[in-house]
Amino acid sequence: MFGMIEGTGFEVIDPSFNECLIGHARVERLWTGARWSEGPVWFAAGRYLLWSDIPNNRMLRFDETDGSVSRFRQPSNNSNGNTVDRESRLVTCEHLTRRVTRTEHDGSITVIADSFDGKRLNSPNDVVVKSDGSIWFTDPSYGILMDYEGDRAESEIGACHVYRVDPTGEISIVADDYVKPNGLAFSPDESELYIADTGATHTSGGPAHIRKHKVADDNSLSGGDVFADCTAGLFDGFRCDTGGRIWTSAADGVHCLAPDGMLIGKVLIPELVGNVCFGGPKLNRLFICGTTSLYSVFLNVNGVSPVGGV
């Protein structure tokens, strides 16, 4: 669907946001019919986007060549966040099985992580891959708090952490001071890691912000000061562009944060946004997972290329 969609548009908060926009470009609604859309990931070789519809227990596929949408995987184990690795393989967080998996080129599934120190993970939520091949993921408890996005269960670990899986398969905790760690992304040069905390969903007065950590040569994290507080609901999934700006989900659409954390503008969407990613041949098309719908908009910025080279 092309042209202006009711409830969409742009809100310029700082003049610098105008540099990110294309004057005649408008938000497009590409498809609707989900219950809770999440985890978009772009595959350039096939010119398609995959994303999760968590409660419907399926992954969907948008084909940029003809605009069609089809089922990629169902059941999907209530998949949530997705990314690609350095070999362009799909890496997925699964609520139902409480694990992170990799889909091999032949379609088989490899388990990357499902436990730590002999205890089952909670419900892996979002995931990124660093250029050294390590896999970083968040593990809040949303998938075990109710039966809507997984199976209700008690947390065996008893806390919600951020983990790193070494290319050798060794898993370690990289951050243990989050209430509900959620979306995460590296800065363009991977010297910093941004992590959202959505603890306000279940803790009165809890966090609703993104924090910024320094990444050392040994992959340990330091710092962790609040980078930005959300002014509309919660930050969930987000991505960086090559200029160091963060494009993050929020209750009223997508917020664009300058490299210093200042909110400079918004892409307005008429429903709660769960996650975003850059795609298209030039990575200048922002795909937006609204609650029930998939949207996109062309921008005058380029997303950071995934380490998988797609």
C-alpha cells in the first residue's frame, strides 16, 4: 500500500532530523494480520525480510521483489528476535524452547544456547552477532510469565541477564544488573553496546531506557550509564545507522536518537512498535514491526551492515 497511511508521518524535534528524511518518501504499510510482530531481519541475497509473529507461533517472509508475504516457519517455537551470523545463517531467539538457535544452510537447526550453569534460560528475546563471530543475546522472562508467548514457568536462573556465546560455544554473562534486558545493538565500530531495559513492564517505576556500555578488547563491558529515557512507552528493539544514530521502537512509532542520546525526531506509526531493521539493496529502507502490521519507509540514512554480509 503506497502513499500516506492514516496515523503515520514524521515529527521533527530537532532540525538535524530533516537530514535523515527524503522529502516525498512516506510510510508504507506492507502487510497486516499479526498479533505481535517482532524480530525483523533482512536477507539481501534473496531480497526478503523475515520477522516473528510471536503469539501466532510463526515466522513470516516479505518478498521485496513482488511484495508478497508468506509463512516462513510454523510452528516457530514462539520465535522473537532474529539476526544473521557471518555466514548469513539465521539466528533466532525462541520463547517456547527457551533457547537460541541457528538455521543451517540445509534447513537443519543447531542449538546455540539453552542453559547456563546447568539451569534453563528464561526466554531469549533479542540477539546480535559481533564481527568476531560471538553471539550476544538478552534473556528476560517474558516468555515464561504467561502462556501467550510461550509456556508459563518459574525461572530456573532467578534473574534476567545478557549473555555472550563465544565462537567456541562457551557461554558467559556479560551484564547482570538489568531488570528486563530487551533489545540490543552494537555501535557501528562495535566499541559500544546499547541495551534496552524494559523493567517498567512488571516493576512500578522500573526502567524504561537504553543504556550504553563500553566494549573492551576481551569483550567485557564497562560503563552502562543511561543513554536515553523513553518518552512514549518503552524502547524495545532498535538498530544503528552508519552515522551512529539509533532508530528505536516506542509506543508511538520509531524514535531517532542522536549519537549523544538526544531525541531528534520520530517516524509516527498508528500502533505500538516492537522492533525495526534496515534493509533493501542500500540498507536505506527501515522496516518497522508494528503490533499487527509490517511497515517500511525509505530514509536518507543507511543502516549498519549486518556482520553476516547480507
